[in-house]
Amino acid sequence: MAAAHELEPVLLSTFLAVLDAGRVSAAARTLHLSQPAVTAQLRKLEEALGTSLFLRSVHGVTPTEAGLRFAEHARGVRRALEDAVAAVAKTSEPGGELLVGASTTIAAHVLPSLLAGFRATHRDVTLRVRVGNTEQVVDDVRSGRAPFGLVEGHARAAGVRLEPFLDDEIIVVVGRDSSFVVRKAKDLESVPLLVREPGSGTRAVVERALAKAGVKRRSIRDRDVELASTEAILGGAVAGLGAAFVSRVSARAHLAAGLVREVPGLDLVVRRTFRWALPAGALSGTAAKFYAYAQRSRPV
């Protein structure tokens, strides 16, 4: 007798079609197969099981006792396969929920346009964004609390795949009427900085850039101000609290409105890459569809 994994699903389908039709010829028409092909499949199944499943006569076929017992289980297997196919189809449908983890800058200034474009062709999708700093988003993806995310600052993260998505530039801005004098990177040693909290991708790349440029600062000085969002940092710059390192994409509106001004000519270049934080396995369903859409529709 063959092992269960050696029985092909098509043989079960043929067996059940013959059982329901009562004739090999009728089952062949239902299956769109030739009668000899159906007969050959039945013979293959019976040989695998080591017993006869039908009694043949001029009037058709009648299941043996073994055939009746096998039929109960064969129908269960078919139902299980149908349920499995339906479950996969459900995860592949455009409907359902899309949960995206995103660090604060991306959530505020990159993700909204992507979500709006995706919603235009997937109106039945419920959209949710889980916002945190880069380390929080990476941890959410690693633990399965979010299927995937978009982060800034990291090049590697244990247990999570990081793939480049969009290049960004960090610039230094001050309030429009600020009296701070910043002409070169070294001047930042004596100017209060508006900084993000530990774990922020922006803060990590800024600290590395300052160290590389030889700017001597503690991580947080008494005069520096730690703020938990890019919008708060821009607000602090407008109010004259200090100089702010912010993403160019996040400062566009403030620059255009003249609320802040970029400090030009610094011998300091801070570039970074926004990255996908992906699980070890492949994305599926709505998450996979959004990922594909975002890759095609990257903001300029």
C-alpha cells in the first residue's frame, strides 16, 4: 500500500467523480477526460491502495466496502483542499487591512501620498499606520506586530531584512529671524541643537555625521532640546530655540513659507536612505500589493 503523501489529489477527484456519477463514461464527461484516462486513474489508485474500490458491471460501477470507507475520507480531503485554496485566495484579495509600520518622518511626509495613491485603486482596504521611531518599527516587524515597515537610519537589523527605498538628505535649518551664527560645521559646537530622542533614525545619522566632521559635542548638552517628532523640532526652530537637523522632505513646507531658512555652505553632508523593514519570509496579500505599488510610485 502506498503512503498517504504518494496519493495524487487528482486521483481522489477522479474517484469521487466516478462514485457520484455511477458510471465511468459519465464521470469522464464531467472531468473532460477520455474514458480510458479515467479507467487508468482508477486502476492506479486501486493499485496504490492495494484493494478494489468498485465492482464493475454492464450497469455501471458500485463501490465496495473499502470504496465506501475511502469515500468518507476522500471527501474530507477535498473539503480541506478547497478550504486551503479559499484561505490563500482571501489573503490575496485587495480588500482587508493594510498595517504599515513607519518612523515619524516617513509617516508624516512620505507615506501619506503613497497611501492615497494605493487607496485610489484599493478602496475596500482599511489603512492603519503604526508610528514609532526606527528602533520601535524594526522591533514591531521582528516580533510580528507589523507585517512590514519603512524606517530611516539603519543599515542592518537582526532578524529583519532592510532594503533601500528612497534617498534623503538631512539639512540644518534655523528660524527665519534667528540670531545664531552658523557658517561652518564647527560652529555647531556652540549652538543649541534641537534633537530627536534616542532610537530615532534621524538622531543616529546626525550624531555619526557630527563625529565624522570632528564636531565635539556630548550626545545631549544642557542647552540642547530633545523633542519627540520632526514637527516639534521644526516648531522649535521657528521659535528660535536652536538649530535643527531635519529631513529636507519634512522641511519643504516650512522653507516654502519662509518660517525657517536653510543654513548653506556647511562643510557637512548628511545623507541617508529610507529603507523597507521586511520580515524574513515573503510578504503576502495586501502587504505584498502595497509594497509592489510603492516600489513603482516612489516620491521624487
